[in-house]
Amino acid sequence: MSPNERVVAVKGKVADKNGWVKDAKMSAKNGRDVYRTQDGQFRAADTQHGRIEYTDEKGKHLGEYDIEGKQTKKADISKKHDLNCK
């Protein structure tokens, strides 16, 4: 199974395990599944790379992680990975 297929297959399980709740409004604004964490941050499924993008409560990118929670890339300061929260 490719990394992107793996994320698609398990993103709901990862979200449930971590107490993340799917945010329908944020998902629609950003064109991908976005989950809200218990502390107000966001997690977005990156099915292209098979990873999960972490952002703060304002949508600022904090890094990219695999489904086990290990960081694979640092924060993207170019703002290309930020979420639209407006």
C-alpha cells in the first residue's frame, strides 16, 4: 500500500485515536479533510504525500508528520501549507 493510500485508509482511525474531530467547515474551505484537536489546533490529511500536516489554531503550518506521529518535515515558512481559516 502506498503512503497516500495508507493515509486515506487510516486517517479516520488516527483521528479517533487522538481525539481529533473532523471540522466540516475547514475541510470545505481547504479542499481536504481537516480535523480539530482538543487544544484547538488543526490536522489536515495530505494524501499526495501520505502524511498529516499539523497547523496551529490560526492555520499556520507547524510541520508534516507520518501517521505514527513522527515528524517528517519542519514547518513551511513560505505559507504554502497554511490552512485558510477565514
